[in-house]
Amino acid sequence: MRRADHSIGWFLAIGGAAGMVHYVVTLGLNTFASLRPGPANFIGFLCAFPVSYFGHRALSFAATEVPHQRALPRLFAVSGMAFVGNQALLLTLLNLTSLPLYIALAIVLLVVSVSTFLLSRGWVFARHAAARHDSTDPER
């Protein structure tokens, strides 16, 4: 299996696990604690973030040499931006359609996950651009 295929496979597995945490927490809070979808979705996101970061760090992007001090804030920034899109799309779907929360949230989590993968691979866990163009790099 090529490295890219391996990375994508792990990304799907870890993303699926984090997505399930987000999904179950959000629906659980909405159903059992009567929390409105917006706040429930935010708490679901916060619960899923550690699953995402540590899973991707250890498995999806295991070959990375990027230190936690750089990768963690970057993934939080990417995830934060993804959450803003997630929240806007979720609340729009709930307000403009008759979709129930469990279907709208599933759609949103799937749509947002693609952008999160691309940003994670290309920025969060990527070596610094300057290092890729270093004249001492043997691959140049």
C-alpha cells in the first residue's frame, strides 16, 4: 500500500471515529439534555477534537516530524474554521429544510471532513515549506 493510500485510510478511520464522537455527543445532548442543536454541536466538536488530533498525529500522519507545538495549534485552527462552516451549514439546513437533526448533522460532518483532510495533509502535518525547498535536501 502506498503511503498516500495508507494516510487516507487512517484519516478515514480516525475521522470516522471523531465524527461518531461528535455525532453521538451532539444528538445525545439534544435528545437527553434538551440542548438546542447549536450548543450541542459545539460541545460535540470539543469532545471529538482530542480523538481527531491524537489519532491523526499517531496514525494518519505518523511520519510527520512536525512538533506538537506547531501541529496542535494548526489543527485547532483548521478544526475551528471547519467548525464555523459546520455550524453555519447545520443551522442553515435545520432552518431552511425539514431535515431532522440526525440527518442534517450527518450531511454536514461528511461535507466538512473533506476540507479538513486536505488542510491537515497540506498544512497541519506538512513539513514547513522552507524545509521542502532547502538546498541541502537530497530530493532536490
